[in-house]
Amino acid sequence: MKVIKGMFITALVIGGLGFAGYYIINKYIEDQAVEYVENDIMNNNDLAMAREYVDNSPALKNYIAEGSQANLEELPIQTREEATRMVMSKLSFQEMQQIQSKVSNGMTEQEAMEMIQTFEDKLTDEELLALKAIVYRELYE
């Protein structure tokens, strides 16, 4: 009986340590990804290029403009960091790679609308509105 109890406690401790390690590693990777995205946007002048791209696409501009009147205080996400984390948690690694590849190679308006459809499939209406509001604020304010 003592052997079984000892094995159970050992398995419980190992399981707890494994779960804690998994959580800490995921959190660290997520933090590094958010930091990389933010530094990349600021250092490469991607914000100006993004604004120009949106301004040249009426459909995309109208879509993002839906977030201009949103009150971020009432939405589940208020900052760019939170938005990045949320998108990373909702999309698979493969989907993020595909989006990054399309953005790097230059997207057509059709590809941008397909990307929006991916977000619409994965996010709730509130999350989408928050994302639109954050993108609008980052581009135009």
C-alpha cells in the first residue's frame, strides 16, 4: 500500500512539474513572439506601408473603419499586445506561417479578404471588433 501511495504522489508531483514547465515555456515563447512582432513593425516602417496598403484598398479600409467608433474599454482586448496574443492563441502555427508568407510576398486585395475570412472564422464578433478598433487606432491615430 505504501509503495502504491508513493508512486501516486511521485506521479502527481512529476505531472504538476510537467504542466508548470509547459505553461512557463509557452508563456515565454508567446512573450518573445509578441516582442518580435512589435520590434519588427516599428523598426521596418511596416506601419506606414500598412497604412498605404489599406488606403489603396477601399474594401479593406471600410472593413477596418468599422472599428473606428468602438469603445475599447468595453471590448475583451484593448492593446496591440493583447491582440497579438489572442490571434496567436486562435490561429494554428501553420495558419500564422501562411499569413506571414502572404504578407511578406505582397498580398492582393483578394488575398487580404481571404485572410479576413480566416479571422472571421476563428474569432468572436467582439474579438473581431476589438481587432478592427486596434488596427484602426494603430494606423490612423
